[in-house]
Amino acid sequence: MKKIVITTDSIADLPLEYLKNNSVVCIPLSYTLGEKVYDDLEVPFLSPTEFYKRVKEGDLPKTSQINKEVAKKFWKELIDKGYDILHISCSSGISGSISTAIKTKDEILKENKDAKIEVVDSICASLGVGLLVHYLVKARDGLNVKELASFAEYLKQKIAHYFTVDDLKHLARGGRISKASAGIATVLNIKPVLWVNKEGRLEPISKTMGRKKAIKKLLDYMVEECDESFKDVFISHGDCLEDAEYLKKLINEKYKGINFKVNFIGPIVGTHSGQGTLALFFVKKDFRNEGIKENKTYEELLQKIASVKLEDMKIENNFLK
């Protein structure tokens, strides 16, 4: 059985060290800030802190979808090395990158009938994509690429996304809320809490008075919905590490043995959410889509990988040369 390389794009917001250690390939996305085009993984590179500083000062970024030729180059190199590919794309409810990924896959398969590429719409964003990829890394040993893709389709409906934003003008610019509502909420210090729904779209679900209450509301959703057997919890932030650490502290007071991964929200997502965004990702007890039926085989696999740390698993992950 061929080894499977999981690919994603930089919307997953996974640290470079994680990608290297676990043979996950990240296809970079680009954005324009001022008159300059930046690649969010390679040179020219703008650090997240500098990116958010520029945005706060008034620079308006423009993002782009995954580049077909770039994706094709990455995938063909992996296929030539003898790997099968599972690509986990950002939610189709947020980005059009999934369509480009599917077209690229079709072109490669037309040229090479022996190649195996599966593309999955994650219906996730930021470290929600990252958390899905993380559990797929744990699960890929012993599965072929079609089986792993099918498992991804099942698991993605259990990845919970809850987040709050500090500056509402970015949501207003993206049409998530009206400019009038954003103005009133800013004056009254109202902070919205949003989630990513079963279609992979951003949706406001509640609002609080003040930042601290909004952060505590993220914990409330976790307490209500999380499957406690899953010990991996991811937190991403728009250059507000202090708030991320506060949320982490709240979770640690409630649960024991949590494996956290905390990272910046990168420029691609940060363009639309802004500085001060704080997001929480965990595995739910139930499905986002209530129409999904429980699969015994997949549930057994989930329990096998739920609490074990990736570094403690006796599987070869750093195989990509």
C-alpha cells in the first residue's frame, strides 16, 4: 500500500514545524497588501504581527484562491515520488479553492491514470482545518487513500468552530453583519460569537457585553458540546496571544489532560476576521449536520485515536523526503 501524503492549503494555519514533522504538505496562498503580493509561507513573507499592524493602520488586503499551477506542481512532484494524495481544502462556504483543487485533480488524473488523488471539502477554516488534518494524520496508517477520504467526510462534521471578533468592521466589510449593526455594537461594546455551520459558512449565534464574557462564551459552547474523550483542542488568534492564553486557562480549569495547539490566524483568514479574533476548535459529541448517521467502523477508529498523543503513536509520520 502506498503512503498517503495529506495536503492542505495555508488557511489551515498549522505551524511549519508541525507540517514537516508529520509529512503534511501545505500549498501556499497569496494575498496583496498595498502594492505588493505576499506568499504566506515563503519569501516574500510578512509576519502575522506585522500583517495585523498594517491592517490596523488601514491597509486593506486582498486574498486569492489556491493557484492551479502551484497546486499541480506540488501534487505532480508527490505522485512522481510514489505517494497517494489526500487534499483537505478550506470550506467551500468560505473560499472557492475547492473548485480549483478539483479541476487540478481532474487534469492530473487525465494525464496520469495511475495517480490517486482525493479532494475533500473540509467545511472548516483556520485551525479547524488543522484539527481535521491532525486526526487524519493519526488515522492514515493502515488505510488507503479512498478510505481515509471517506473517514475525513465523516469526521469533518464533528469539528466544532466557535470564535469571537474584537473589531466588527471586518465582518461588516464581508457582509456578515450590516455596517449599521457593527457601528452600534462597537459603541455598546457588544461582542458577537460566531460558528461555522454544517454548510461550512460563518454564522453569528450569540452576542455578549464585553470581551471577557465573549471568551467565556466560547468555553460554554465547549462544555455543552465537546466529546471529552478527545484530548486535542486547537486555539487560533489574530495577534491576541494573551486572550488565547486566558481561554486556555479557562479550559484547563475545567478539563484535565488537554493537548493544546495555539497558533496565529494567518493572513488569508485574518483578512476577513481582523486583529483580535479568537477561535476555539474541538471535537463535538454530535454532528454539525444532524442528518449524518453514526458509522460503527468510523466510531471505533475515532476512539482509537481520540486521546493518544500523536508523538506517542508508533507510526512513521516523518517519511516525506
